[in-house]
Amino acid sequence: MEDLTDILFETIIDNLKIFPFLLVAYLLLEWLEKKTSPASLAFIRKSGKYGPVVGSLCGIVPQCGFSVMAANFYAAGIITLGTLMAIFLSTSDEMLPILLSQSIPPKIIATILAYKFLCGLIFGSLVDFAGKNKLNSVAINSLCENEHCRCNEESGILKPAIYHSIKITLFIFAVSFIFNLAMENFADSAEVVAVLKTPLLGEMTSGIIGLVPNCSASIILTQLYIEGAINISTMLSGTLVSGGVGILVLFRVNRHIRENIFIVFLLYLFGVTGGLISNLFAL
């Protein structure tokens, strides 16, 4: 019972941390929908060619707030797939706070963050180059239509933004609580640790763990790395893939299921590849 209470409390705290990012994202989306002219919106979208650079920088900020914002912006057609990929790959989620709390040498932390930034920038730019910087065709107001709300009847932007933020937060809370329960004893599994220590298979398995849309994934992988149970390439494979609840929000707000599955496939492919490549640099 005590463990259940702890998990519930941790899930509530995690969601409270995410809520401000959701509110900012929806305030901006509501403002763009109501106040921005089509010409101005087109200009914002065309500037997306610089998105992977900015996205990679934003992603390295602790927690998964920017990945949550990015999922909403991508669903609304504001940022490109390359920018979304850059943010997801560079997102550190709980990795950075854990590294800092364990007094890991600053040089190692800086190297890890720099590598995640480069992976986000390179892979994100490749995606945009291959897709010719194509934006999601979904319009901003379609987010409101999908939620069956009456935002268009509101004169302001605060009330609709709060409505959407609360609704998505409750959804994240419900799913995250289930994942937290499922992951509670995962890190203690000797069989899982043994697999993670296996070359190639370890990176591939770590990538699968990283896909769990919950901060537990980055916590487990980072802690195992600190304890010396896995090497840095295995940790990177999982933490590159781990975008926190960003993936969860993407599936919630972007109704193109096949597209979402393709995004997850790309994220996994790039994450594991980035982890394996890190072996060449002896990080």
C-alpha cells in the first residue's frame, strides 16, 4: 500500500511539472489561431528550416516539457517532423537531474548533453532534408475539433488553453500511473540487466525501454549507467529514444495513427543508431 501511495504521489508531481508547458503551448496555439494572419502563420512555418537547431537546444533542458509542447506544435502544423525528431532525441527527461545528483563529473555530463544535441540536430536535419521540410497538414483549429470543445466561441485565449491543458494532463496522469506501476520492479530484474549488458542486443533493448512514454525509462537507464550495470552506449540508446510523455501526447493530439507509428519507428531507429555510433568515439 505504501508503494502504491508513493507511485501515486510521484505521478501527481510529474504531471504538475508538465502542466505549465502544456499551458504555454496551448496559449500560443490559441493566440496563433485567433490573432495571427494567414501570411504571418505562413512565415512562421517557413522558418521551420532552422527548427532542428532550436529544437535540439530546447530538448536538452531537463524534464520532458519541450517534447510535450513539440507534440502539440507538430500536430497543429507549426513545426516540421525534423524539428519534432530533434526535440525528442535531445530531450533528457530525468537523465540530467539524476546525473547531477550523483556528482558525475561535469565533463562527462557536458559530453553526454552535447552528443544528444548533435544527434537531434543531425537526424532532425536529415528528416527535414529528405522530406523537403514538409509540415504536417493539420490546421491549428483541428485540435479543437478533435477535442469537441467550443473554443471558437470564446473571445479570449486563456480559458480554452486551460481547458485543453487540464484535459491532456488528466489523460497523461491516467496512463503514466499505469506505466509507473508496471515499471516499479523492472530495474531489479537480473534478466533484463543481463540483456542490457549484451552488445547490440543491449542497445536495441534499451531503445525499447526508452519508448515507454514515462519518466521511469530515463530514470532506470541512467541509474543503471551510474551503477556501472550498463555502458554509456546502452544508456544513450534508451535516453535518445526517451522523449518522456511527448510520445503519449503525440498519439493523443495527432489523429494520424500510421504517421505516429512511423515517427516512433524513426525515433527508435535514430536512437539505437546514435547509441551504437557513440562506441566509435569512446564516450
